[in-house]
Amino acid sequence: MKKAFVLDTNVLLHDPNAMLRFEDNDVVLPITVIEELDRFKKQADVTGRNARQTSRTLDGLRQQGHLTKGVTLEHGGILRVALCHRETLQKLSAELENGHGDNAILAVALELQQQCLCPVVLVSKDTNVRIKADALGLTAEDYETDKVDIGELYTGTTEVLVEASTLEQLFKHGMTKIEGQFFPNQALTLVDATRPAHTALAIVDGANGQVVPLNKLPRAGVSHIHARNREQQFALELLLRDSIPLVTLVGKAGTGKTLLAIAAGLQKVADEHIYSRLLISRPVVPMGRDIGYLPGDIKEKLTPWMQPLYDNFDLIFGTGTQEISEKRGAWRRGHEELMELGLLQIEPLTYIRGRTVPKQFLIVDEAQNLTPHEVKTILTRAGEGTKVVLTGDPDQIDNPYVDAASNGLTFVADRFKHDPLAAHITLLKGERSHLAERATALL
């Protein structure tokens, strides 16, 4: 049965094309939504861009007819802008009868439910709005077009029972075939069915579907970093494979996501010269209350935001205590020399829009704070020969506009799991310290 969906402003700020995604159902935008979009459109962040894009889309539809009477959409639905009548507002409870934006949207949905013969659904990403709608007898839903079931998120790994002959063929010929349905570039732990203690780590080659063993890592490690558990071995394998241009790493705090990505990037840029530069970026989103504007030039302003990345470089280069150079008599850190040589660039994601990034190893840290639209913007910046690595923890989201199920990191991991160009690993075990692991488990 055809439905009528009333959209809250936050849905359009999250996805500016949301009004076009309801197939042949009708879409109603309360006039309050247009007013709120006008307030957001001046912002320079992604929220402002989405507000402006939504306004441009509505202006384009306005050329096809009167928005108050309804304009036919591509899939057969009708989009219209509805006014909020004062009489309906006065029928709300005393607490809700003021002209507050949310209450005006609720009034439009309530009036539409009384007039329309079809089911009416209020769509909002605001939990409180959905609760108030339920109290008024309205059907309310979250906008879930880009949501991922975090409990069912693809982990990138699995264990498979095999015959001893399969393991023998794997080591003897460097490949084997295994019956079953696997994702491209999925990491496998092959277990001997007769002797469970005999195992092998392998990966499904995304190009031909064959199962191949992991490449042997250098004895000195990858940029002096060694894998400490099975998932980290899988992660390094995916990071070092040039045939996989997109890798997503998900894991709790201390699992080594950023460290492994940086170590692999340094190996590929500074040692193997496969890529021309290691480009690392992260969203500028504060945890807790922001401390306000920072003094100094752009480098000094970014230092507090990028310090977690510098900490990883100090660990790799052993420069955490800032060794003194005898020749120059100055404090030197490993990442500073790489930046002077043009092999390393660290910058916020603010400046990536409009860029083309060719032949670079691009790491986007803290990607759980990005929206699916922002991640799409990043991936479409990748030029020929570029590898993109997204790292993050869905349980450490500081962006109020996304959650564990709707952030760009989990969205990409889920959408790309069938694509041979991408690979994903969920890191499980914390390796930062015993205290950090215990804190993660108990708190």
C-alpha cells in the first residue's frame, strides 16, 4: 500500500537526496523544514553543504510545478511542501502547542494522518521527536536507508575445516580451491579436520577466487612493527597487497588499527617506492567540550588534532623522547624528516574536497566520525594508483550526526564486502597495554 512519509529536517541534513529515496510513496516536507534548512545553509561544514544541496534540489523540482500542490518524482511518488496550520498546533497538548520546529513538524504529520486515507509515517533521526510522535499516536521511524546492522557487520575473517591434503596443496603450490561461498579478499584460518592443532592462514584472492597463503613478512617487521595476533597478520597482508586499493580496519581502542596502517604506508612509500607519498588525514571532531580557537599558524593549530598520529610515528621511529641530533644540535623526530622530503603529508579532511590524489597511500583515521556522504567524497578523490585505508572504532563516535549503524566506516565495510577491489578486517584483541585492554573490557 502506498504511504505518505513526513520528513524531519535532520533527515535531509544527513542525506540531501533522502526525499528521492522513497520509491513510489508520497513525501511531505513541512514548511518548517524549509525554514530550518535556510538557517543551516550558511555553515561551511557538511551540514551546510547538505542544506544547500537540498535547497537546490527543491528549487529544481519547483520548476516542474507548485510544491504546495505536489510534484511528481521519478519513481511515481508525489513530493509536496505542507503548511502548518495554527488550528492543528492548538490541538496538541499544552506542552507542544508552541511554534517550535519539531512541534510544527509533528502538527503537519498529525493533520496529514487525519486527512489522508493512506498510512502516514514520520521519518526523523531525532530520538525525542520519534518518542513525541508515538505519544501523539503517530507512526515514527528512523531514516535507515544507509544503516548497517552493527551486530551483523562483516568481520572479514572466518575459520574453515579442511582436509590435510588441502593444506599440503596450499603450501606446495601456493594456492588451493575450497568449496564454499567466500567474499573477495576474505581472510581464512584453515583448520585440519583430523588434527585441529594444524592450521594455516590464507586469503581469498579477489581476482580469481583461489585461496592463497599469506605472504611472508620481513624478519625485521613492517617498518619495525610486528603483528601480535592473527587479525593483525591479516590486516598487514591486506595493507601490503597493492592489488587491493581499499582497506577498512575496524576495532576497539588499542587494537593497532592506525599503527598498522601507518607502518604499511611507510613500507610502501619509503622502502618499496610503490606510492609517491603517504597522506594521512582525520576529521577534526572534538571529544567532549571543544576548547575553542587555537593560536598560531595552521601547523600549530593542527598539532593537538594530529598528535595521535605523531605518537604512532614516535613509536615506529623510536623518537618518543625526541632524540637530539649531534650534528644539528636540535630536536628531531622521524615524521618531520619525511615531511621535509615530501614523502609524508598530514592534513585535516577539511581540505580534501575538490582534490585528486594520484599514486598515494591515503589513510583516513577516525573514519567512524564521517557520514557515508563524506566517505564517498573521499573515495572519489582517489586517483590512479592510490590506495585508501579507512580506520576507526564505531564505539568511539564523537560526531552527533552519525551513530554506530550509520557512520561512513561501517557503511563502506558493508557495501564493499562483495567487491574484489576492497577488503576488511575487524581487529579484536587490544595490544596497547594490559591496562588499556582491561579498561576497554571493564568500562
